[in-house]
Amino acid sequence: GERFRLLRGIEGLSLSGIDAAVVPSTPRAFLGEQVNGARWLFDPGLMDVPPQLAFLWARVHRDMGALPSRFGRVARYGSTLVTGPLSLRMRFKPAAHEQALIYDAQFIDASGHVRIAIFDGESTMSPALNRLAPNHSEFIAGLRA
């Protein structure tokens, strides 16, 4: 849904990774007026962007869907509120088997500081998951144009 639409653009997509522009969410956008002024320790919307991009990468490069299966570790840097826009740098790593997609992801603020990092994120790929993106061929054609 809308709460998870934080991706603002894909700057690069290759076999080795994805660079993208994203914005953080707010507790108010997720939970309503009763939490106005609250802050995230870890933004659930931002945590969902790398798995979304892993799905996209898997469709483009392997013609399979991919769903998240784990984060190895998540780190947050700095004590100030994470504000946007942010750059996301996602890099893929060797995996133990062909259905695994392993990555590290960094969310970088406008000053060039890493604010959140995901280490050893993993998604599992399968052709059966293609059903989750019904207009795949039109979508991929638009990406490659």
C-alpha cells in the first residue's frame, strides 16, 4: 500500500546491485494522528525497500519473484531523525544456492552519511512468485527503455 511506496526512483540496476532514491516514512503516516510527533527507531517502510528491490532485480535478471527471508543484521547510525531524501546503495553478494539473493544495503543521507545499514539481507527466488507481479513483461519493458 501507500505506506510502503517510499521508492522515488531507480538510478541504476545491474547484476551487482541497485542504486535508488528513497524517502523515509513517518509514524503518523503508518499509525495515524494519535502518534503525531513520534519517531521511528527503525522505519518499517525503509526496511521494506531493499526486499522490494530484490524482487525487482530477480524479475529483471532471473525471471523469478523473490520474497524476503531474513536480515543478518541491521544497524542505525546517528541520533538525529532520519529525514529524506535518501540514497539507497544495495549490493549483491555470493549466495549458497541459486534461489538465494544476498545483499548489503545502505541508506545514505544528503550529507553523505550512512544512516541505516542492512547486512546480509536475504530474499528467496522462485518462478512461482512471478504471480505476484501480473504485468511483468510491460513493467520490465518500461524499465529497460
